[in-house]
Amino acid sequence: MSVHIAAKKGEIAKTVLQPGDPLRAKYIADNFLNDVKLVSQTRNIFYYTGLYKGKEISVGASGMGIPSIGIYSFELYTEYEVDTIIRIGTCGAYTTDLKLFDLLNVENSASESTYAKFAWGIEEELLKSQGNVFETINQTAKNLSLNLQPTNIHTSDIFYRKDEKIPAIATKYNCSAVEMEAFALFANAQHFGKNAATILTVSDIIPTREQISADQREKALKPMIELALETAFQ
Ligand code: HPA
């Protein structure tokens, strides 16, 4: 047991898929894993461990935002000896070059957040995905004939804001989209020498305000889930 996860030691696999939403974790466990066990439901943040094509994989939520993924990924890496976390989430596109449902593989995350600095003394505002999972995801997408774009993204603490202009840091680092977690995940992984990647599906286009409807979401996220599972399987 850790502070925020009730699983016993050994009940979480070496590789964890991490959506933001606990119900997304349940959907993956119910539809893609065999011999599944619910290993934690503290705060309704569900963690499941099961088999994908015979390999043990866990799936559990990060919650929303840097503080939340900072807590869960820290406890997974340090209390459960997890080697690899693959975040699977959604993002808002800053550019109309991206379309709804596009799949992104995050190479670097840029953030104004002080998380990395005050947690670990990491001063950079641009953090890389960690280890070789990023490359494995690219290769796996090729094998699956999935269209996947490697890109930099902005990890922001802000969902609603007064000014809809693209934030300066996103322009500075050529970030095509925004989400709210990858930076803290990469910071934790960098500090502990672990692997971390983030795959995103474009759920909204910020300049045009187009968005995936609630009932399109489940279908929309399927290619991303399959890509993450096939990557974890390797
Ligand atoms: N902003 C931040 N995070 C997001 C967005 C957004 O527009 N869309 C999906 N995740």
C-alpha cells in the first residue's frame, strides 16, 4: 500500500498504462485485458492488473493535472517498482494543421510549471519523454499502420483562460497541442531513471472550437489504447 494506492506490493505490473479518467481505466480493463483484478480504488482512482496477450499489464488513472499525476506516478515508480508508465490522454490542438482524432506521440513537454524545479531541482522548462518507449511507440505505430505524429506539446496548469492566444512557451518550443500532465510524468521519470511516454488523441481544436462529442470518445480512443497495449506488450 502507498499513500494513495491500496494495491499490495507485487499487485502492480512493471508497465502501467495511465489514462486521466478512472472510468477509462475500467473500460480498458473490461475490454482489453484478461484475468483482471481491481487492485486499488482509493478515491475512486481505479487500478487494475491483468493480462494482455499473456503479459501482465496494469492500467490505472492519473487524475487531472500535474499535482495528481505527480502523486500517482511517484508512488508507482517508488512503491511498486514500476519501470514504465505510458500516459494515454487527450489534448487540445493549437493549430488547424491537426485534426480531431489525430494521434500524437509526445517527444518533449514544455511547461511554465514549477513542479520539476521544486520537486527535483530540474530547472529545464522542456522535458523529454524518458527511456526508449517513445521510439518503441513510433515503431509499433508503423507495424500497426497507424498514423502517429511525433511532436512537442505544452503541459499547462490552466484549462480555462481569459486570453485565447497561444501561450508564449508553446510558441517558443513549437508545441502543436496542450494537455495537463506529461511534464510532471517526465520529471518524475527523469529523476528516478524510469521510462515514461505520452500518447495523445486530439479531442479539440482550440482555434475553431471543434471537439469530439462525448459519444465519439470511446471509439476515438481505441487506436491509442491498442497502440499503448501493443507497445507495453514488447
Ligand atoms: N487544454 C488542456 N488540456 C486539454 C485540452 C485543452 O484544451 N483538451 C484536452 N485536454
